[in-house]
Amino acid sequence: MEARKDCKKSQNVVNWYLMKEEEKAQNSPPAHSVPAETKKSTVVHAFDTKKSTMDKKVFIILFAVVLLGGLTGVFLASIGGGSGSTSGSSDAPQTVKEAAEKGSIIGAKEEGSFKDQAEGVLKEGGIDGEGAYHLERPGGISQNVYLTSSIIDLSEYIDRKVKVWGETNAAKSAGWLMDVGRLQILE
């Protein structure tokens, strides 16, 4: 009997709980509904049509800085300051027009920059993939100096007598392989 009473009490508690939940569901709006205030407002708002004077000032200042920077660059390039050189003894190669004259030096200006030097007539062609050019010197093919250069375009001086300065590199087929850094036109 007592078990029945306990069961009745438990059933009453469950009924009371279910009744409270039902009341909550009736008093609250459905989960998918939107409050009336939210329905009236829109997601897309109109932009503020007032322009900030601060935005205009910043734009004008940035435009002026860019314009002045561009004009400064053009000015420096026109006077030769854009090359990055600060003295007349630049290691930059000269133009082909300047180099066409006898006695012109192309590449590094300082003679002491390179320890190795050779003289001869510049010809196109290497030996077994070593060098793209070679100097023909007295004494035959065994005296040829095979040349490469990452500084000077040697193709501009083919069939001219030149003196070259550079660094000797290890070679498999060539008797002498040189990376040229300075060239002087002799004839």
C-alpha cells in the first residue's frame, strides 16, 4: 500500500511538472517567431550621407605624398641619380655605344678587382660546353682562353682584339676558363 502512495505522489509530481511546461509553452512565443520590434527594422541601412572632413584631409595628404614621390623619382632618374651610384667609379657596365671606342673599358673600373688577365681576339664558341666565347691567342688552339661573363655581354665585342680581366674557374676540357668582369677594347 505504501508503494501505491509513493507511486501516486510521483505521478502527481510528474503531472504538475508537465502542466507547468505546458503553461510556459502557451505564454512564450514560438522559437521560430521574431519579436515585433525586430520585424519593423531592416537589415540594410542607408549610408550616412555626411562626408567627414577628416577623410578628405587624409585623402589629399596621401595624394600629395604619392605625387611628390613620383616627381622626385622622375627628377632623380633624369639627372642620373637613379642608378644608385654615388661616385664615378661604378662597377656597372657601360653601354655598347661607349664601349665601341678603342681603349674603352667595360665592366669593373678598378684594374685590381681581378687577378687574372688575358689578351686576344674574341671569338664565339666554347669547348665541350665550357665557356660561350674564347680568346684566340698566338700559339694555336692550346693557348685559347675560354670565357663566360655574368657582368658583360661579350657578344657585342666578337672579332675585336680585347684584353680581359676575370677569375679563373675549374674546367674539365678547357685549358683556361675565365669568368670575365672587365674588358678593354684594344682594336
